[in-house]
Amino acid sequence: MNLLFHNIDLHDQDGHKLALALDLANRIIEHSNDSILISLAEPIDRPGPRVVYANETFSKQTGYNQEDIIGNNPRILHGPDTDLATLARIRKGLAAWQPIREEVLNYKKNGEAFWQDLNIFPLPNAAGEFTHWVSIQRDITERKLAEQQIYDLAFLDPLTGLPNRRLFYDRLRQTLLNNARSEQYGALLYIDLDHFKLVNDRKGHATGDLVLQSVAKQLSLCIRAGDTISRIGGDKYIILLDSLGKDSETASFITEAIAKRMLSSFSLAQEDIDHGWSGTFSIGISLFSGDQSRTLEDIVKEADLAMYQAKTMGRNRLQFFDDEMQRANLEKNSRIDILRQALEHNWFVLYFQPQVDQHGTIKGAEALIRLQHPTLGTLLPGTFIPLAESTNLIMQIGHWVITQACQQLALWATQAAFMNCRLSINVSIKQFQHVDFVTHLLGELNKTGANPKLLTLELTESLSLTESSHALEKMLVLKQHGIRFSLDDFGTGFSSLTYLKNLPFDELKIDHSFIVDLTTSPTSVSIVQATIDLGKSLGLTVITEGVETQEQLKLLIRAGCQFFQGYVFYQPLPLEAFEAQLREPTTVTKKAV
Ligand code: C2E
Ligand code: CA
Ligand code: CA
């Protein structure tokens, strides 16, 4: 007999005992917090009446009353998202007269979905034959929702609802394993939106978020069921295409078609244009098969590199990773290494190119950086500044230049021949935009005691500078200390005039590209003349760089240019040579005007 009836005193009066026991069982069943169903143990697939008993909790939980369920099949609880595999397992258990424990998504009478923990077991009669099934059903919806929330937090990107980096890497790892078995190709697409930063800058982050969500939706429409898309941070998405066939040609053909569909589907999205986004992006693609020679990180890196290549080639395009890129990447890494070593071992030096007036008198100099490599010799900034700018190394290099310039000005201040010498330094926009720029520069000036009035910062045009109000604030703060600003490479950008209008420059530096053909091109003469007039009318100092010949110089003097920098006077000079020129302006290196 059951333990329950052994342990409870049911007043041992024959005849009453069974009735009491039954009454007790009844009460327990009726008061249970779980739904309890008892149905006839017929073959599971037979239609017709099945349920013979349902407790009250069942009605409360499901909304089905006694008439609805008695004589019916528990199948009435199933709905569109009830998992078929779970149902198949249940059926298998029933067929084998096995106890069953499953979690299943069922539906209430009003259509609302809810999770149940099912505990089903067969009930034998006195002869040991199974005659009924008992099904105890617990509502576990809350727990399931909590689990889902934990899963979402751990594996989904909250903004777009897409799998996050962690889940994506898990899937990629699984795909690589599967592909090793099936010998199928897969592809990894690395997507980066073009000029997305402008959306955030111009329209604010809330609009930026809308664009990111809409991109997630549109990209999802372009891929096939079974492919995975993920946002792995910022405006970067990554897509995993699986089962692309067993040869690389087919795989690249399918991948290219999908990537092209993505590119074209976006150029039409008016909504994004309204949000200030160009609607274009760059896609880098890396194909992979199951071969074990590349790690998961390798594949992601390759797609990333290909994406950068797509950016370099003009954006709004797709680019497959190839060996050439691999080589270029290795080379880039070794050049980055050189920059790191240069910082560590102090291989950088400043050269000084004199800036002179109409009479050839030196008024100051532009500091131009060089990298003196122990085996490669002297490297010009054109070979490493762009690389430094594309990594964060420009910050350290920029700091070094500022420190050197301040120390130099402080040293010159102690000697009569040098004390009035101005010094211009080039400041990368990225460096200028850093939050610490002003503090750092003022700190160095303070530390060295250099006179800020002798320091000029050369900035080149960049869209992000005019867009950001901080640029203006920073310039105003620094100008209060007497620091001057020069607009470098004037005329080569696309918004020179906006620049001059919005930012308080002191000097305008005409780019040497207008000087090269000055003697042959009337257009260049007109542009230079107009620029000089404009600069003067705005009260700016005008200096021309890249002046190489006497003819150019004469034309410029006639046009009213006040200051000059170029080979016709001096090349950039090492410190000692420059100081020699300042001390004794008539030595041989100075060329006659
Ligand atoms: P930039 O600011 O336009 O500097 C002028 C460049 O023109 C220098 O090249 C200079 O050597 C060269 N130059 C001077 N006179 C003549 C001439 O008569 N004819 C010709 N054809 N060229 C002339 P450099 O030193 O190779 O510098 C190249 C660029 O590297 C600079 O262009 C500047 O943008 C960048 N740069 C140099 N030093 C620094 C630095 O300390 N920091 C940063 N961020 N950039 C720097
Ligand atoms: Ca410059
Ligand atoms: Ca320049």
C-alpha cells in the first residue's frame, strides 16, 4: 500500500478506511497547485474521448472547463509554436509505457501561450495492466521567461536583438566543426557602415540607434534561414553564410550574389537618407572550408582586412580576402612595429624648415618629423604619419612632437639669436580632437616655460573639425594663451571657406599644389591671387609653401604674399644646420631671393 496511507492515521475502522483514503487523495488532487489530468491508456494516436478527469487547477490554468476537456484529447493544448520534437518524444514514451518528463509550450483556451513542465506516468490496475495515464502539469512560464531574459542578456545585442559576438563565435566554431565533416564551404562577411559617425555627430545617438536597428532588419532580410547575423559592436555587423557547396567557385558565386543584394537593397532606403546616413557600407568577405589550417580568429581577421580594403577602394563595395591582402597586412604590421620601436628607442627627430619673409629673413620654422631607422635610414613622414593616424600611435607621436617643440622654444628663449624664432608644428586632427589635447599642450608649455606666443599649430581641413563645436572651444582657449593657428594645405580640402568662416585661424598656408604650375597655369595664378586677397581681407597672415623657383617666388611677391617656405630658400634642416642659419643668415645654404 502507498506510503501516504501508512503514515496517516485514518482511524482503523474497517470499511471506513478505504473511503477516507479516497477522500484524502481526492482533496490532495483538487487542492494541488499543479494541473492534473487522468486519461484512458489507449494507443496515443487513436482519436476520440481520452481525458476522464481534470482537477480544478487545470481549468484555472488553461481556461478550459470540465466540459471542454472531459472526453477530449490533451492535444487541445497544443498550438503553433509547440515544439514538434518534444511532442514526438512524448509520443514515444507513451508508446513504450514509460514515465515522461518534458517541458512544453502549450496554449490556453484564450490563445495565450504558456510553458508547462509535464510529468506523465502510467497507472496500472490491480492486475498490473496499464489502464490510465496521469499527467501532472506545472506552469513554469515565469521561470522560462527569466531563463529567456538571462539568455538574451548573455547572447543578444540589446539594441538590435541580433546574436552578440559571443553567440556568433559559438556558432562559427560549430560551423567550422560541421564543415570539417561535411566538406562544405562557408563565408564570413564583415560589414561596416560608411560614414556612420556623421549620423551620430549630426543627428544624435538616438537617430544613430534607429539606423543601426533598421540596418539589422534589412540585412536579416537578405540572408537565408540558417545563416547568422550579428552586430559585433558599433556599426559593425558580421554574417555567417553556411552550406555554400563543396567547391570554392560555387561558394564565392553565392556569397557574391548575397553581398551584392545587400549593397543594392540599401542604396534605396529613403528612411536612412532621412536619418542622414548615406545608406552605403563596405563588405569584406572571407571564404572558409572545413580545413583546420585557419582558426576562427584568422577568418574574422581576414574578413575585417578585406573590409578595410573595400573602404580604401572607395567604400560601398564588397571585397574578397586574398593573399595579396595577407602580404600587405604583414607589411603593415611590421611598419607599425617600427613605429612602436621608434617611440621606445627615440628614433624620431625634428627637422626645421625655415619660413622667411620677402627679403629672405628667417622668421620661424615648421617642425617636420623624421624617423631615423638604424638600418632603413631616414624615413619621411609621408611613409608613416598616415599609418600612425590609422592606429592610435599618432597620439604618442604627437605628444613627442609637442614636448620637443616646447623644449626647443624654451632653449631658444635663452639665446639672443633664437629668442624671437617662431615654431609651427603639424597637429593631426585625431590628435587635436582628443579630449586631453588642450590640457596636455598647456601642461607642456607650463613645464618647459616656452612662450606660447611663438607657437603655431598647423591644422588641415577635415569635415569632422568644422562639425564639432569642441574644435572652436579648444582653439579659443589656446588662443587666449597666445597660441596661433595656421590652416595648412589651404585649397585642397572641400570646405576651406567654411573653415575660415567658422574657426579663428591666424594664418592661411597656400598648398604647394597651386605653386607647382604657377608659371604655366593662369588658373593657378588667379586662384593664388584670390586666396592671398581673401586671406589679407580676413586679417590673416598668408604663407606659401613649396616655393621652388625664383619665377614662382617673383609671381608670389607680386601677388602680395608675405611669407614663404620652400626649397628656393631652404630644405628642412637638422637642428644644428637650422640654428647655424639663424645665427649667421648669410651662410652658403641660404639662397639669394
Ligand atoms: P606639410 O605640412 O604640407 O609639410 C610640408 C611638406 O612639404 C614637407 O614634407 C616638406 O619637406 C615639403 N616641402 C617643403 N618645401 C618644399 C618644396 O619647395 N617643394 C616640395 N616639393 N616639397 C617641399 P615632409 O617633411 O615630408 O612632410 C610631409 C607631411 O607630413 C607634412 O606635410 C605633414 O602633413 C606631415 N608631417 C610632418 N611632420 C609632422 C608632424 O610632426 N606631425 C604630423 N601630424 N604630421 C607631420
Ligand atoms: Ca604643415
Ligand atoms: Ca602643407
